[in-house]
Amino acid sequence: MEAIKKAMQMAHDKKFFKEAEKRQKEGKKMTVSMDLKGKKAVIFGVATDKSIAWSIAKALNDNGCQVALGYQERVETYVKELAKELDNPILEKCDMMDDLLIERFFETIEKEFGKFDILVHSVAFAKRDFLQGKFYEVDRKGYNTAQEVSAFSLPMLVRAGQHLMNEGASVMAMTYLGSVMALQNYNVMGVCKAALESSMRYLAMDLGERGIRVNAISAGPIPTLAASGVGGFDKILDHAEKKSLLKRNISTSDVAHMALFLASPLSKNITGQVLYVDAGYSVNGW
Ligand SMILES: NC(=O)c1ccc[n+]([C@@H]2O[C@H](COP(=O)([O-])OP(=O)(O)OC[C@H]3O[C@@H](n4cnc5c(N)ncnc54)[C@H](O)[C@@H]3O)[C@@H](O)[C@H]2O)c1
């Protein structure tokens, strides 16, 4: 808890959170309406009000979807407070490193929530030491932990929860450009995101015959708790703003809008894809 408070404070001191808040507010002003009444979403990865998963949870809920949040114990207080803004949510602890908790999580879902239509994977972790300097400095434990939490967790959650997914369900995972390009300091997380994106395609193949879609959203850089662990994140934000085709950074609301689209029947024939929400950064060859 102290570590989270400290990281949040650091981010505030660095002032980049303030800009993100401004962008987030602008995004919220845009009214997007999608009829998701009667749908249910299971969402992993809410830690703070800056979390991408939080924006997605709010957007889905605001559009009629009931949500269940799977959260890490260390962020419980924050999640319980935030969840007061949601309509009748289910809250349950879950940790990607703990098979038993994952099993229990889905038992609770089965009992208290029932079958669901949307699964959001918005979870990642690597030790701060391995998100700076040389990639080759990563050790076995750091590499394995990062992969386990950030990539293996996707097939693991699908295995544990697929029997509760309705036909036509939509699974989505959050990724970043560091999966396909070498980006300074992103290091081991880039390798995890490559594994995550590949896992997403195999899962899309596994679940396709049930009409279940699996996609990834590749977001541009956004100041969040996880992002504050990446070395030189301020510079990454500045650079993204200058180099993106639209000459601006994105907000969690932009990602939530893509999530709404992926949750809706409008995207019924889109699966196995990485969809970029990055203001055109990734295609600028200049
Ligand atoms: N912020 C960005 O710039 C950015 C860009 C592209 C993609 N992403 C991805 O978006 C996702 C969400 O990150 P965010 O930026 O919203 O940051 P965040 O810190 O708000 O969310 C990360 C989440 O991962 C959870 N987590 C970490 N270890 C876990 C574990 N062992 N078990 C269960 N949960 C665990 C944390 O509790 C937290 O809720 C991540 O996959 C991240 O890589 C972020």
C-alpha cells in the first residue's frame, strides 16, 4: 500500500498525471452510447482511478453492463472505494501468481455473477529494475515473473473462466508497441507483450468455434501506476505527442471507447487482432 501511495505521489510530482487528468476529462465529455444492457463483464486490472481497467469498467457500466472486478489484494482499499461509483458490482480478490485464488475467483463468479460476455485483461508487472538499462540484465526470476503475470495470465484466465463465457463473448487484453519494436527501457515487458499478443491469436483460434472473439488493444503511453515504473516515462510521453500523426497523446477514455466497440456486436467479425489506439504513433516512419 505504501509503495502504491509513493508511486502515485511520484507521478504527481512529475506533473505528468495532471496532463493525463486533463485528457481524461476531455475524453469523458464525449458521450458514447452503446447498448450493453443485460451484458456482464469480468475485468482484471483496476488499481487506481488512473488505471486503464477503471476507465473500461466505468464505460461498460455506464452503458448498461454489470461488472465484476478481480483485483490484487494490495489495492483492495482503493478498489473498494472506486467501486462505489459502479452499479451493483462484484468484487473479488485475484492474483495472477496464485492458481488457487484464480480458481476461487471463478467459483465466486459462477455463484454470484453467472455467465458473462466480456473479459478484460489489463494486468502487467515487471520489477522496476528490469524496466530500465540493458534488457540483457534481466535475471531468470525477473523474466519469469514478468511473463507469468503479464502474458501467461491471459491463457490462464481463459482456461479458468471459459466455461462461464456466453457464446459470442469478447475477450480483450491490453498491449503496447514494445511487443513489435525495441523501445528504450521497455525491455522485458516488450517480450511479455509479444507473448501476450501471440497468446491472444491462439486463444482466438481456440475459441472461434464458439463465436468468442479475442483481441488486443495496443494503447499509446498513458501515465498510470504501471507506467510510472518504466524508466524515462516522461520522455516517452513527450516523444509520443510530437511523433504521433495527430500530435497528441491519448487517454484511458480513448482505450475505453475501443473496449466498448470490442464489447459490442459492431465488432462481431473482428478477432485475433491488435487494434492500435495511439493517435497514429506506430505508423509514423519519419
Ligand atoms: N499505461 C500505459 O502507457 C500502457 C500502454 C499500453 C498498454 N498498457 C497496459 O495496460 C494494462 C494496464 O496497465 P495500466 O497502465 O492501467 O496500469 P495500472 O497499474 O493501473 O494497472 C496494472 C494492473 O496490474 C495489476 N497487477 C499487477 N500484478 C498483478 C498480479 N500478480 N495479479 C493480479 N493483478 C496484478 C495491478 O494490480 C494493476 O491493477 C497493462 O497490461 C499495461 O501493460 C499500459
